Amino acid sequence: MGDSENDLEVLRAVGLPIVMDNAPRNVKDTAARVAPSNAEEGAAWAVLSCLE
């Protein structure tokens, strides 16, 4: 998971790229899922959504 341009390389390499809602549009474009923003507990949401 990531939220900025420096995360793009990893997001493109993983099987399930998850991006925070506060990420810029070009980063969101690489996402399979968009989590709530960091301020809205997006990291916790991302982890829990992978368990479903």
C-alpha cells in the first residue's frame, strides 16, 4: 500500500496494490483498491480488506 509517487515502483510490482484516498491521481491510477485516507484509518482498512 502507498500514497505517494515514491511508492509507484512497489505498487506496480505487487499483486494487490492498495492506495490511500489522499494519494495523487497518478498514484491512484495504479491501484486495485483505494482505501480511505490516512486520517480515516486507511491503513487499517487496507489490512482488514485483504483478509476478506
